[in-house]
Amino acid sequence: MISGLVVDELLGAPDAVKALFEDIRRLVEITAVTEEAIELQRAYLDVGIVGPKRFADALHVAVATVSQCRAIVSWNFKHIVHFRKVPLYNWINASRGYGAIAIHSPMEVVFDEEDV
């Protein structure tokens, strides 16, 4: 799954990145940014998991949570894949009746065929 937010962010990406995304687009489901996700984003911002300038990062987590994704894979180590922030996102999720979401770096979820 990829959120519509990622699709919007890719508009400013280099052509090579856009081409790569077009290659995989048929393999992924594009999830919408809903009012439910925006409400959850506000909850993250209200408790200060991230500051107001990082509202898009909070929205990424909220969209994934509301869409019932099992995990987020991100290179954003400062605002998403962060050992202090992951429990806070999940604390808010639980307080709002959502399940926990795993948040990992790509290196944690990609494996070498020799490891199988």
C-alpha cells in the first residue's frame, strides 16, 4: 500500500524515481487521505510526537494506521522510524481504538536470498 500523500510527494521527485514508481504502481494499492486519518494526525500533533512543521510525517503514519497496514517502511529516521516515537504513535493509536503498527527501516525488512 502507498498513500495518496506519497503519490503527491513524488510529483517533485527526479525523473528516475518517477519512472521507478510507475513500474511498481500496478503492484500497489493507493490509499486515500481520509478525514479519519486527518483526525488521527491531529492527535499525534496535539501530544507533540512531531512538531507542526512535520505534519506530513504524522499524516503518513495516520493514513497507514487507518488503512490497517501492518507496517510502515521508511527512511525517515528522525520523525517516523525513531525508537522514541514509535511507541508514542502506537499509544495514541491504542487510545483511539486502532491497532499497533510496526515501523521499520528498509534494511530491517529486506533480506538476502542467502538468508532464507
